[in-house]
Amino acid sequence: MKTKTWGAVARRLFRNGAVAVGIAALTITALPATANAAENGTLVVCATDSAGQNVVLGGDQAWYQRGSSAYVGAVGESGCREQSLTPGAVKVWVGKDGTRSHIQDAVIESGETTRVDFYTTKVTIKFPGAVAFGGAQGDSAHWGSAPRELFSTGTTPTMFRFTLGGKVARTPISWPVANGTGKSVTKLVSMVQVLNGAGTGLEGVQVQPRSADGVGRV
């Protein structure tokens, strides 16, 4: 039995004046479209003072955290800091004049805007001498005579330095977290000097203030 090859068959067909064309039918199956990645959401971080006025936060005054922390993006049309993020949980906090807020938890949803609000407290310090505050020793900035709109963590006090007659005293002062507008607090500060029998001032003496703010240090 002879086996005819395609070449032999083709030559025979061409000799007989016939043309054979073989067409391989290719079936293309449409694959289902892959679902698009989840659309980002927008985190909006706002701050409001005790009078209800918007506080425009600086570029280094609003943070979010997912593993590592980063600054929230630029100020948007809302007057608040805005950041595009993938869906999921995120921690947010803000700062102003050396003070920081408490941390809030938020959830970013696909295609949605998530707004997180923080509020400052109007803090008034009444003291006849010079006042500075912030940092480990209360030396970061001068207080001045006007009240300040500040944040609070609710747990960590702000260190203050008081100077009067060449004497310096440092003490931590705290105030509650503001959960809305209209929050204010006034601190009356007195400086006490404790002397030994020789009339020399003693350092590190603990003094219990009349207000329930904590223990001052002379």
C-alpha cells in the first residue's frame, strides 16, 4: 500500500488544472474581561478652630499611616488636606504650633470621599512673666500674650517654660481633646521658689498647684 504525500497530491491536482486550498478554521474564544483594580478613594483631613473657622494645615501638619507614616497631600477645594488612597484602613492625625492631635481611625472606600475632622482648643495662659512651650524642655516657641488654638493628644501634656525675675520653672500642662468647636481652657500659673535655711533656692522641688492640672516643678 502506497502512502501519498501532500506534495504528490498537490502536484497531481495542479496537473489536472485543479487548485486545492486548505483552510484551517481558527476559532477565537473571547475571554471574560479581567475586573479592574479597585478604584482609589479620597482622604480629606480638616481642622477647625474653637470659633468654627477652617484651619489651613501646612504640608507637614497632617499625617496618615499604613505601616509607615506619610504627609497628607495638598490642600483641595475644601480647604482641607486631601490624599488619594487605595481602599482600606488608615490612621490619621494632625499638628499645630508644636502640639499634636489624637489619632483617628478611618476607612477608605473605593470611589468615595472619607472626611476626618479635628478641632483645636483655645488655650489661654495667665502668667506675669515670659512663657515658652513645646519640645522636651518647653523651649520650642515663645507663647506671647494672645491665646493660641492648639491640639491635644488627650494623653501627652505639652511642656511649658515660665521665666520671671531671672528664675525659670518648667511644668507640663494638658487639656482635653476637643470634639467640636467652642472649646477653651484658661491656665493660671504661679511661680513658687523654695529656699533652704541658708536662703538658697532648692531645685527639683515638687509643688502641688491649686488647680488639678498636675504637679509643677520649680
